[in-house]
Amino acid sequence: MTDVTAWTPAGGSTRDVALEVLLHGPLSRTELARRLELSQASLTRLTKPLLESGMLVETEPARDPATGRPARPLDVVPGSHHFAGVKLTGDAVHAVLVDLRGMVLAHASAPLTEHDPDHVLGVVAALTRDLAGGSDVTGLGIALGGHSPDHRSVRSAPFLGWDDVAVATRAEQATGLPTVVENDVVALTTAEHWFGAGRGLRSLAVLTIGAGVGYGLVQHGRLVTHRDSGLGLVGHYPLDPNGAVCFAGHRGCASAMLTIPSLTAQATVALGRPVAYDELLTLARDDEPAARLIVRDAVGALGRLVAAVANLTMPERVVVTGEGVALVDADPAALRVAVARDRDPRTSPLDLVTRPGDFTQWARGAGVVAIQDFVLRAP
């Protein structure tokens, strides 16, 4: 197995140094001391054992922007640890192998023929072995559309039909790897916060649209969590009093207005034939009347949701991602108008970015959760 002594900061300020370099390195000693409000003498004392253990290394000389003098910035060795990340859906297992900085090194998927937990975790184990290719893996993260308040068991996962399943324990038995379980939106938000669009930001909001609607929030540099995280609460936020009705009977909520199943169902009824999501967006661009109306209403609803998130939580950046992220580009002008309609004209410009919504990114989120679990729990 991987030598976990490569990540064993003693705690306190030593761990702060290691984490700062992991998340923001390479960093010069001057910059590192400034960020952590440490004296140079204290920083030297703290970094010495980290350098001796190989946990931190000196990189190629570079000019320190703070002093103008040559310096050897400190960094981690990303390839010193590998982690497996798995995203479970109702019909497939998507897996990645990532390094210590969440870089995807390899990815693979396999279909699910049944939802029995032992079968699903058997597929997880097989994919993890294939991706590792004989190399050591430090930990495994599993993300799914569901509720896992203890990060070990799944209280409910509607797409898999699971209730009260000891997922982490079964996965550890199947793979031999320390395992952490997380809601997929929480995992994706973690990845964007640590190594993605939110890197270096103190606040970040993540909205996902696809099979469902998800919302993640970072405030004061920390992920906002709650025992109800994973219940899909934002999916029933009201957006259009005249909109479609969701499965729970809510008219015009986020699930009814933004999810792929709802939008394709509306298009199928309107056009009298099955319509896939990509085709719906294409038809709307081609000015097919029914498709154009469905997509226009969806874009307007998305703008209202983005504005609500921005108004209520005031993040530095709002990220929209997920399998349905192409909706953002369906009518950018209409989206801007919809956002502005619900925003005070005196507010700061909204930093709205999109990120790829493919399943590799969802699985990467699970891998970053495994990284986070490892580095924060290391003795």
C-alpha cells in the first residue's frame, strides 16, 4: 500500500502549512508566511520536518514576487498518492483515478444491470482495480444522488432504490480501501472549492442541473454542511407560478423547470414524439415554436434561481454545472435578463461561470472527497 507517512503533519500550524501548500502551491516561503501570518523563523521550524519527510519539496528556483529575489518555492508531489473516485447513477458506475491534487489520470465506466448493493460495489471494485493498474491507491470516494449524513452509510438513494445501506463498510470489504461516502453535489462542490473554479475563493455557490437540481455553498473558506445535505432541497424552490408540475406536486419548482426528465417530458408531449435533451436545445435554436417556449421558460427559471442564490448568499462566484449545463448557452441574453430582473441594479457584477457537466467531473468530486478525508484525518 501507499506509504501514508508521506502525509503526517503533526497538527496545528504544521498541518496549516501543509494544507496551504497543497491547495495553493507552489508557494515561496515569504508568501506562505504572509498567508499564515507566521514569522520566517516559525515557518522554517514548521517546514523543516515536512521537507525531511518528503511531504513537501523545493521546486525549481523562481523570482519571489514579494521580495524580487530568487527563491525555491515549496510544493507537494501530486503523484505521491492516488485516489479512486466513483459516481453512482441509476444505470452506471463512473470511476476515475486522481492524484493528490485531484488531477484525473484515468477514467472508466461500466453499466449496472441491477441495483443490489453487493453487485454495484462489485462493479466499483472491478473498475477501481482496472484503473489502478497494479499501483497503490490510498483511498476511495463514492458519490451518489442521495443522503449520507455519516459519510459511511446511505440513508436514501432514490435512483438506486437504496435505504439504510452500509456502503462504506461493504466497499472496504470489496476493495480493501478506506472509503468515504458523500452526496454527489457536495462532492462536486468540494472539488470546485479545493482544486477548481473556487480555488482561492472564500465563498462559492455551485448549482447543478441534470437528472436533478443541486446546490452547494462555500462560505468563509468552508463548505456549508447540514444533516439534511443530500435531500435535494433546492429542487423544490419555487421559480414559476405558471410552470410545469413536479413529481411531488409542486408547480413551477426547480425540479419541474430545470431537470432533463421534466424538460424532455414536456417536449415529448408538445411534439407528440420522444425528444431527447440535446434535440430539444437544437430545436429551440432552430425556432421550433414548442421547443423554443419550453427552453425560454427554463432559461428564465434558471436565471431566477441564480439570482436567488446570489441575493441570499452573496458568493464571490456562482458555478453552474451538471449534465444539463448546456441550458446556460441556449439563450445567454435571456439568462442575463432573467438574472438582472431579480437583482438590485446597484449590486456588484455577478461572476457566473460554467463547468463541464460530464460524469468524469462528478467522479472527480468523489476522488477529491477521498483526498480531503485522507489529508484532514491523517495522524
